[in-house]
Amino acid sequence: MKLGIIGAGKLGITLAQLALKAGYEVAVSGSGDTQKIALSVKVLTPGAIAMTTKDVAQWAEVIILAIPLGKFRQLPVESLKGKIVIDATNHWPEVDGPREEIIPETLSSSEAIQQFLPESRVVKAFSHMGYHELRDWARPAGSDERKALALASDSNQATTNVAAIVSDLGFEPVILGSLSHGRILEPGQQGFGLVTSATKLKELGN
Amino acid sequence: MTKQSKKATSDTYLFGLDSFGDLPTKADGTLMSHPEAIRQVVEEAILADKLGINRIGLGEHHRPDYSISSPETVLAGIATRTKNITLSSAVTVLSSDDPVRVFERFATVDALSNGRAQVILGRGSFTESFPLFGYDLRDYNELFEEKVELFSKLLPEEPVTWEGKTRAALKNADVYPKTEKGLGVAIGVGGSPESVIRAARYNFPLILAIIGGAPDRFAPYVELYRQAAEDLGTTAHPVGMHSPGFIAETDEEARKLAWPAFKTSWDRIGKTRGWPPYTREQFLYEIEHGSLYVGSPETVAKKIAKAMKALDARTFDMVYGGGPVSAEARLKMVELYGTKVIPMVKELLSQ
């Protein structure tokens, strides 16, 4: 499986590490040319390939967004056509400005990204845990300590695919429902910050 | 891996205390005012100096729960009442300050303290200073990048010519006062790979701010710093780390004192960032496996030594007294850190 990660910050690097451990082929892009992230990728995620964002989008079968939410309008829409896009972003007022300036009031942030990428299939995942929690709590399937990660998408097929990735990376997938359901995972909502078991996370969906 | 770390003696390890000037409680249980809290930090620094603690680092915040917005002013107060302790910011939010002014103020503290001032630069994890001083958060990266560049040019203490977008240009500008031995500088990083490489690019020592999760996850960042220094032809200085903690006579007492204080402080910050309330489970996890150094001197010393070994860190700074704990318990903690924890850590590291 070719997994692309757009964003070479704390979250992007952490997810790349988990994916490499799971045996995936991984490519990572930063905000500028590949030279800027080449050393970080070489040292922190040995085995991953540093690429431009456009190349990551074209090369990978599934792409994770690990960028500040406010930058989603800079994504290469054409190159992401037909791809599964995992939205791991969160609204962070200090960096992105007020929510209403980047996302319509009536939409979850992942719905806004889906509208911007109409021919991609967006799945919200890896967003409600912090990057160091993802790193510390990844466990193989069957482990008693395994924590749950919530997924939301409007595409059943994409959800199934991403659920398998979530499991491979060390978490129990819990499917919440459509992208609009994803709103409860946003900062300040009841699902944000939850590091908990699948049983407890499922209660959220009800 | 470039190993310039020869087998170190215990003297090569340095230990410090960091404070944001949290408001402690008084004997009657009420919170100290901002002026009282600032004077309390001065007393703690004086005690730390007497006990031979190597560094006091003061953070810059612009919020009601922390009394220190101007670390170097407090450091100036500490300077004239202490002898040996290094006087540091932790951190100076350079993005929303003027590098020339920062240099002048710290050079002044350096004069008052006979060469003990140190600037730790950082982007900071709070952003209140941006609107307060008229900066746009959208320029976050550019502001820091440019200002670090200018600041690094000031350090040789020779006339500077510089041009950028975030500040008026300088043409052959000389900046005063000059220092006697140069100003100490380090860069504090919270885990952004870009910041680690920046520290190497400017030839600054790296201090890792590890405020949650297992400390050993930062080991690759230490390697990144060393590799970057090698690639860029700069020096890989000894690496430092900074984490929160609390020490009392016993584990039980330390947890009893620290839990409500950490919870208060965490939940207050969490509210603005959309985090759920801090749980007892998280608190205990961080003590056992993560980055909370809470417990008896022995518990804390073992945990510090383990983390320093894992990261090959040469300095450890404990953020002490987070949240509303009593002033008395804070002083006691400084005493235990200086008299018990530090000697134990040195002993453990020399084994």
C-alpha cells in the first residue's frame, strides 16, 4: 500500500513512523520543495520518500492530510481526484483564524474539505488524538490496551479501506457515520481529545 | 552517528528550574497577587542559587494565571541577589519582540549578573503576545525565521547591516551595552523538525520542551539535530530537556499537591484549545510513562536520569510549581530538588 502524507510537522512525521512500522510504502511532503524536509524525513522516518505535495497526491493510493486546516484550499485538487483522502486536520483558531472565516457554519470541517475535493473520497480519521498519544498508544490488534480511533465518511468503501489502515497503524477503528457526524470530533466537542476504548468511543455515535 | 559525547563526568550535567510565575496560594489559601507571585519567584531563585542549582529559567506569558510577562526584568532583580545561578528566559517569544531590544535587555542583565544571562529563544506555545504587540499570527513562521536571523547577527557584538520584511532595516547599526564574554543563547523546541534544524543552522544549543508523552520519542530529534549540524558544518552542542514536575517528601504527598494544581492549570488552557477535562488517568499515566516528574526525590531522580540517558541530554530543567500550589510547598520543592534530587541524578548518571 502506498500511503502519502501531506505535512511534515509533528503529526505527519508521527503517522509516517506508524505507517512505516506497519510495512507501508510512505511518501511525505512539506510546504515547500523537498529539499527543506529531506533531512527530517531521512532521520525521523527512514524509509519514507520526501516528495512535493503534488507528487505525493499522484503517487499515493491513500493520502493523509496533516496540515493546518486553514491551508486546505492550497491542496492540489486535480492530483487528488479519485483518491481516498484522510483528513487528520483540526481547526486551531490561533493558527487558522476564526472558524467562520474558513469553514461555513453549517458544515463540519471535513465536509468543507470534501466539498473542496469533490472527486476525492474524504474520511475523517486520526484527528481526535494528539500526535504523541498516537505515538504512545499504537498497539497491535488483540492488545488489551488498544485505543479506538473514530472515522467518519460519506463513502462506505473508503471507510472500509481507511478502517484497515487505522487498524494496521495500531488503533481500533470505530465508524461514527457520515462526515457531518465528524463534527463531534472537532476541538471543543465531546469526541475531541478522547483516548479511550472502542466500547466507550462507540457510545459517542449513539 | 557523530558521537562527540565522550564519557561524561557528573560535572558535565546541569540542572535548572523553570517558572512561568504561576500564582501560588498563601497560608490562608487565597491566591497571591501578581506582584506577590513575582517576589515569590525571586525568593525561590535565591534559594536555588544557595543550593547550587545551575539555572533559573523564566517563561514569558501574557495571561492572568501567570505573573511573568517580562522575564528579563525579574531576572535583573534576581541578578543582584544571587552569585552563581544562570539567569535565563524560558522562553523569549522572539516572534513578537524586537531582536535588538531583546539583545539590549539581556546584555544589561548580563552586566548586572557578571555574565550569567542567557536567552532561550522560542516560538512559544501561547499566542497572546501576537495581538498584544500588533503582530499577525499568519506571519508566525516568517516572524520567527527573520528575527532569529537578525538576533544571530547581533551576537558577535559588531555593527550589523540587515534587511527584512518584519522590522526596519539596519545599516551598520551598533548595539549596546557590549557584554564581557558574549551572551548565552539557546533555542527551545517543542518537537517541530523544522525548528530542530533551525537550531543547528544558527549554531545554537537545542533544548527540547517535552511536556507530554514518553520522553524517548524525542531521541530521533536529537539525532536530527546532530545530523543537521554535521550537514551544515555547525556545532552539535550538548542537548537539554525541559519538563514539568513536582517534588515532595513522599510520592503520595507530591501527587496530592500536584494533582489539583495541574488539573486547574491544564483545564484552564484546555478550555481555550478545545481539550476535554484533564483526567486522573492521564495524570497517573504521565507520571508512570510520560513527562510528569511528580513524586518523592527518589522517584523523580530515577525518572530524570532515565530520560536524560535516553536522550543523551546534558541539561534538565524542571518546570516547577505549575498551577495554584502553596508558596510553602514550592519552596520545599526547590529545596528537595537542590539537596536530594540533583545529587541522586548525578549519581545515577555516573553509574
